Amino acid sequence: MSAFKSIHKYYSNCHDDNGNFNKEKASELIKSYVYYGNERLELLKNVYDSVLCVKFLNKFSRLYLTNSNMTVRDIGKYYNENLSIGEELVKEGTCRSQISYCSTKVNDVFKDLKYGKETFDIITWLIDANTFRLDNDSDKQRLHDDFLEQLGCFVELYIDRPALSKKDLVIQLPRCEKFKEVDQKEFKEFMEIIKPYSWSEVRKVQLRLNDYIDCIGYLKYIMTTGIELSGNDRDNKSHVLSWLGKESDTIDNIKNINDKIDKDIKNRLEDEERGNNNVDNSIDTSNEIEIDNSNSDYESDDVIL
């Protein structure tokens, strides 16, 4: 049984009619309450609270998870029989696919784990005191740690909203574990490094750009391709290319190659034109005229292309 199905199956055993987690009811569900009963109940409540509050949980999945006596087909039928004004009927396939979507997201984190010959999800593990009780058993300890890690991962992925998010920085921070302590000198140095790449700092720069219209126009001028630059203009362009991570020599080389190609094509056309002007009009035009380009510095098509 998957975690999603177990959450659905045991919901009514853990909640009252108002949808509140009821420890007395849940105590009757878990076997041998005397073994870590309070800890198991607290974890059970955390799993239900976490899954039922996530944003990706659609209305069909929520109905399914909170009604242990209903099947997926029942959910679609119930929904259609209790439509609000303006709502449209849903097909069973639509209802099933919506529930399947949420089931996949939940089960991708809360995976089934094996202990001996038995397979458990996080709900059936919490219910069974025998597997929860460690008894100096390394396999039980592994099971315990892995399920707690699953819960922590789910909370981090879908519940926690850290003060620092991807939207706060232009750059992407590497994924890593959380550390409670760090060298303060190193941290201050790190903050100085990333400070210019916060969207807050970027917005400040953006607001100041209108004060530098002349500089922006000059920047566009020196960065225009095909313009011969010298002195400060060329130096400034090289400096800009440098901090953009581009090589000015590479840009110049490409321009030189293009200039050579243009020159070769021009020479070829001029040679052909001179050859045509030297042809006697009385010569039989059925004879093919070959123009000798053996001495031309024109290169092969492979180079041009």
C-alpha cells in the first residue's frame, strides 16, 4: 500500500467529524500504544497536517483523502451531485487523473520501505509498534531514520517558505545542507560577494540608469560591430568585453575574416568582369570560356561557408 492510499484509508481513524486530529481515536488505531505512543501520534499528526495543507492538493484529492469510505469513483459521483452554481459536471476520468497527479507527488517523497519481508509506508510504519520500536536493531534504526527524513524532505519541499528564495537573487546558489554555525569573517566576505546580485541591488541600479543616458549611448556605439575604433574607444570596448567574459581578439578576428571574405569575393567579381570585357564577340558562344583563377588568393567554398 502506498502512503497516499494509507493516508486515505486511516483518515477516519485519526480525525473527528470536523476534520480535527483526534488523539483518542488515533490511540485506538496504533498497536501497543505503550511503545512510544505519544511520539508516534505526534508524527502521525504531522504527516496528515503536512499532506493536507499543501497547495498542489486539488479538490478531488482532498475529498478522497478525507473520506476513508469513498472510492475514486465515489468522489466523482459525490462531486457532481453537490455542484455549486456555475460549476460543470466532471467526467470520472478527469477526477481520476486529478487524484493520480497528487498521489504521484506524495508517493514520490513518501516511498515504501522494506523491513525483512514486509513493506511499509510512513503511515503503516507509525501504526505498527513492532517496527517502530528500535530494540537495538540496525534495520529498524535505518527504517526510523529514513521515514523521518522523508517527512522532513516533504516539509522542506512543500511547506517551508524560507526567507531567502530563488526570486531574491539573480544568481543561483548551490544546493547544500543547512549549517547552524559558520566562521563569521567568512560569512561577511560571502555576503559582500553576493550582495550585488540581489534583485534589490539590481533594482537600485536600474533606477539610476536614467542619469547616464550619454554613457549608455556611447556604450552602444563602441559595441557596434563593423566600426573601426582606436585609442580610448578601442580600450573601453576591450574593457567591456573583458568583464562580459568575451575576448576582444576573437571579435576582431571574426571581423578580419569577414573582411577578407568580402575582399576575395570582390576580386573574383572584378576578374570575371575583366575577362568578359576581353572576349571577342565573334567567338562562337557555344565554346565555354574558362577564367583562370589559379593565381587568385580566393579560397575554397569550405572556408567561405
